[in-house]
Amino acid sequence: MEAVYKFNDWLNGIVWGPWMLVILVGTGVYLTVILCAPQLRYFGIVWKEVFGKRARTAHAESKSISSFAAMATAMAATVGTGNIAGVATALHLGGPGAMFWMLVSAFFGMCTKFGEIVLAVHFREKDEHGDWRGGTMYILEKGLVQEKGDSWKPVGKALAVLFAIFTFFASFGIGSAVQANSTAEGLKLGFNIDPLYSGIGMAILVGLVIIGGLKSLSTVTTYIVPFMAVFYIVGAIVVLALHIDLLGQVIVDVVTYAFKDPMALPGALAGWSVRVAITKGIARGVFSNEAGLGSAPMVHATANVDHPVRQGLYGIFEVFMDTFIICSMTALVVMGTDTLTGQPGLTGAQLSLFAFESVIGSFGKYILSIALALFAFTTILGWYWYAETAMVYLFGVWFKPLMKVVCITLVFVGAAGSEIFGTGTNEFLSHLWDMGDTLNGLMAIPNLIGLLLLSGVIRRLVKDFDAKRRSGELKI
């Protein structure tokens, strides 16, 4: 296992290394240019669409969900413990400038996710049970053949299978066991609940939700996701309001240290320090909002929507809310309370926890523990759908019951493993998270290939959407 861990560390350095981050952000830049910056010119329409009546309207078709429900389910997976612990770690390693680059990557990521969702809805299909299935697998297998010809069929199929395999195994770490462990830790931290009881409770709750399929899953996330986002944002605003005098300097530091070494190191060391800020910031942004990784389109493809571009608007909002709002709140709290410089020995969730507690005392502990628990729990639900979609693509609908059993088992083991198998379980889960992180990055490779090769299809669909919107055929 040590050899496996070392190999994963090496591979992770490549997958999340500078060149891969350049490709991920570069794809967003390219799509922003050829699509005339939809994240800007559609921004007003996005808010009207997301918060309008149509977004929540229930549809007669039983095998689909509303556009808002699809977005809520996708956000359940993207808004996770990384929005709290991951952002704090990025600041700890990359300094205040990491926040600047996190937002830069998110700006272009809004366009990347927009494009992914447009393609996913356009090339989706129904499985044997009548459920919509879509995402990178179907884009690669169907889209490349339709647009490029039959000679692309073997390539498209191979890339689709690889993506499905990466998704399935990534879900073990990112979407089940490790998230359950984070939920149990949050509940123990705030309310001293035994992880064994947390594991039993979570396994039951997750089982009750996923046994009902996508309808049940989306209904739960539609209620929980807005609540948990507002709950955390309000808590962060309270902390920031009590340190409002420091916010101006924080913003100056974020911009200044995006291009300058915060420690005034000489020569090449200064350049290295800025590079760390760039790579950590971009990696945190991409990992948090998952733009370019191909995960969220798998649930957006299930929405009952009249045009692929309309659903793509929800992807723009998803990245904006995840990174520009929630991740930024964490970063501002950590820096605005002077915790980043005042507590150099802390990182991750501990850094965020100290920032909250230093301002509002034990109440801050409760805010963070509840937020961690909810963020992790909803991530389990969202990633379950991704894993099920991957397995249905590979093996068919007969695999769905087995997938449910696997998910529930992993949730229990992840939460209560240290109680049952000893403290070594937490170390194993940490390695499992690292491997899931690597597999999550590997998902981006086939996804970006499909996205770039079919960028012309996205542009054609955007032009069609604009024309129908101007003519009044599509109402916004």
C-alpha cells in the first residue's frame, strides 16, 4: 500500500500540476472568447432564470426533475468540506494572493461548466428505466461520432469508458467514505456525538434518500442546499461585520500578493512564492466548483428543459455561488480576523474554526460544525448520482441496487470506521481522499478532450438560443 500511496502522490502532482491547471483554465478562456463571454452577457438572465418561477416548476414528466432541482443536486456535490477546509489550506500554503487566482479560475470556469452542461443536455439519452442519462460518457460516445464521423467511434468509446471508471472510483473517496468521516467529525466537534451513532444515522438517512432515486435525491437537496448555503453565509457575514475595519486591507493584500511575494523573499524565491499562490488558488477554485471535471453535467442532463443553453445558465450560477460567494466568505473570514498571519501553525478546518471562534466564541464552533456536516452530507448525495450514472453506463440499470448497497456501506464505514477498526482508519481515509482527488483530476482529461473537440456544437447551440430568444420563441 505504501507503494500505491507514493505512486498516487506522484500522479497527483501531474494531474493537479501547473500544466494541467493551465489547460483547465485555458479551456475556459478559449470558450469565453468563442462564445462571447456568456458568463457576462447572460449574467442578468441567469439570476432571472434561477430565481424565477420556471426554475422550480414541477413537470408532468415523471422521469425528469426541474432545472433548479438539477442545479441544487449538482451544488450538493460541489459545495463540500473543501469550501471550508480546502480554501483555508490554499491560503495557508499560497498566501492572500491565492484568493485572487481562485476567483480568476472561477470566472473562466463559469464558461467551462456552461459548455459542459450544454453538451450534456444536447447529447443525453434515456436508459432502460426511462431515466435521463447524460454527461461526458454520452458526449464522447455519441457526440464525437455525430459531429466527427464513425472513425471517431473507437476513440470516443475508449475515452467514455475511462471517464466512467475514474468517476466510479473517485466517488469512493470524494463522495462517500471521506465525506461521511467529515460529517461525523463535524458532529463530534460541535455536539460531541459518538461517530458510531453518526455512522448509523447517516447510513439510514442516505439509504432513505437514494432508495427513492433521482426524484427523492433532488427533493432533499433542493431544500438542504439553499438552507446550508444561507446558514454559512450569514454566519460569515456576522464575523466579517465585527471586523469590517480590516476588510479594506484584506482586499488590498489579495490583489497585491497575487503578483508579489508576501514575505519579501529575494530573487527566484519570490517568483516561486507567487507561483505557489497562483497554483494553489487555481487548484482550489477548480477543485471546489469542478468546472472542467465533467461531474455536474451528469445531473444537469436530467432536467426537463426546453433548450440546452437554458440549463447551461444554471452552471454559470453554480460556479458563481460556490466560489465567488461561499469560498470567498471562508477566505475573507480567515484573513479578515487576522487568523492567517496570527495562527501560522493552523491549516484546513482548524484555521477556519479558529477564525469563527475568535470572533463569536463557542457559537462559531456550532456554525462551522453544522456547516461541515451539511456540506459533507449533501456531497455524498450528489456524488452518489455520479457514481450510479457511471455504473449504469458501463453495466446497465441492473447495477443500481448494488450501487446503493455499496454507497450505504461506505458511508457507515467512513463515519464509524475509527470506532470499529481503530485509529488507523482515519489515516487510510486520508489516503483514500488523496486517491479520490487524483481520480477526480483524471476525469478532466477525457472531459476536456470532448469539450474542445465539440466546442463548435456549443457555439451553434448558443447562436440558436440567442436567435430564439430574440424572436420570442424562448421566454426568459
